[in-house]
Amino acid sequence: MVNSPSVTPSDLVEELAARRAKEPVGNALLDAAADGRLPGDAFHRLVGTEAQAHTAELAAYGTALARFPRSPAADLFIRLARLVYDAQPKLQECARALGLTDVHGRRWPPERTAYAFNGTLSWLAAQGSQAAFALAVHTDMQVYFPGCAELVRRVRATDIDVPQAFLTYYEDEAPEELTRLALDVVQDGLDRGDDPQDAVFCARLLEESIGDFWRAAAGPR
């Protein structure tokens, strides 16, 4: 795809989908569940990895807001930060139900994969263009939420004993209005001259780091 003013956010989403089909990042947690080798601490690890991501997300959205304090970008970043902020007490409740304490204050899980998403998102917030960051955010919502929903579906289909607070937290769907807004922000960035292929590169990079997120939850093999 050439760098052209005629390129639209939908074109970039389609390009990412084609790449995803050809070179899937995968979901190690779902793979482990399908193969019957889900470790006993998988749900604890998922919640712990999620808590580390929350801290990075709040900082990243604040950085992006400082860099792009204009509409519609500012609206997206403020609402994303609010989404994560409001989710923190729910995640803490989920953690307590699993027997975890101070989930936001611990550096756990310790593996590198638990922090890959955080590093990539932070780098994109500091260095990425508006279109690149917004497309990465859109990709995150398109990949992360369905992965969580599928995990809940599989858990419900088995006799795995999981607290209701865990199921409630992870069965949420991506806010449709936010996914649309993210594409509006991508379009605004493209209109301002952002490179569409750079945006695709960055979005794919974040998607690959979400693969690490799932690997951290599934645990070392």
C-alpha cells in the first residue's frame, strides 16, 4: 500500500486483518485451555499482568493527550484513561476473589512477557504519530476484548471453578463508540500528514505485544 491521501482507516484495518490471518500472533492462554494444560495459577497470572498494564496505560494516555491536545484525539485519550481508571476497582475485586492482594503494587508476574505490552504502548505514546497511536489502540480493542470473551466462554463451558468477579470483569466487550472514535482519530492524523504504513507497523507491533501478554498469563513452558 502506498502512502496516499486516499488511504482510509478502514484500509489500514483491513491490511492489519490480512496480516493477522497470514501471520497470527496467537493466544497462548486460549491454546493452553484448549489443550487441557492451563496452569493452576493462570487466572492469577492474567490478573497480575492486567494490573501491570493498567499502570502503563494511564501514563500512556496522559502522554498522548499532552502531545495531541486537540479534538478528536483528546476526547479519545481522556475516555480511554477513564475506562482504565474505572476498571481498576473491578480488577482489584477480581484479584481479591482469587486470593490476591495489592495487585497493583506488586511486580508480578516477573517474566519479561508481562511487561512487553507496557513497553510498546509507552514507546508509541512518546514516539508514535497520532494515527499510529490511535490505530494501535483500535487494534488493542479489536484483539484484547475478543480474546477475553473467548476465555470466559471456554471457562463457562467447563467445570473450572472461577470466581464470578473474574467472569464479570473479563466478559466485557470493547466499547463500540470508542472503537469508532479511534478510527476518527486515525483519519484526523492521516489528514494531518501521518504516514499510514508507519501506523500499520505500530499497530502490528502492539498486537504482537498483546501476544506476549497472553504468554505471560499462560506462564512459562
